[in-house]
Amino acid sequence: MLRIWIHRKQIQKKCLATDLYSPNVEQEDEEPVAVNVKNFQHTAMEETDIALPDIVANLSLPIDHKKVSRFNISRANVWDGAVRGFKRTTYSETCDMLVKFTDDTGVLEEGIDTGGPRREFLTLLMKHLKDRPIFDGPEGHRFLVYNAKD
């Protein structure tokens, strides 16, 4: 089970959380089963009094800022660079991310990653993920779908 924070109510300074469960991956010899998302009850929602900055601070506690996972990202192909970085044997989700951008010829851009390149990389990666066919449903109510072709 994975707990995801949905959003923050600005006025009441409360957060809503929901429980998500991993999808069942169908075997080729099994028949697909239709799921009616409209009948999903939001009973898993619960209100908390935890502020968004506290949530972010708690998520960053296990990060070891003395170790880094390196990402060399080409602006022309952010997705491939991200996949390479996450597949490295030296990658660890408990390490800081060190991001360096390269141009189309592979020459590193000048600059030291003090957070800007990492934020830019994650922003570009999220934009790319948003445009991929891994989400389905109406705008504002999208959900993850498994697509073996991508």
C-alpha cells in the first residue's frame, strides 16, 4: 500500500491523503477485467492537520546529503537520461540527486547543481510523464494505467 498526499487546502491548512494499491498486471492468458472507476468511493480520504512543508520535511528525512546519484541529462531526450540514471547500479533513492545537462553533442553545460538543474530536470521529467499514455481518465481525475507497449 502506498500513501499519497493529494493536495493542500490553503485556507484550512489541512491535507488530504488517500491509500493507493498497486495494480494487478494481467498475464497474457487471462481475460481483462473492466473496472468502473466512477463507482470508486472516496471513503479512503481522511483529513489531517499536517501542513505541506511538514510533509515535505518528513519525506526528505531519509535523504543522505553526503552521497549523490548522478544524472547526465540531454535536453533533447530527458526521458532516456532519466531511465539511464535510475537504472545505474549506483542509484539510490536515499541519496541526493546531482543533475548535469548536456547539449545535443554531449558537451556538459557549465554550472554547479545547487538545486536549479535538479528542479529543472524533475519539472521536464514530470512534463514528459504527463504527456505519455500512462494516465487515463478525464482532466483533473486521471489515474495510472499499465501500458506494456511503452
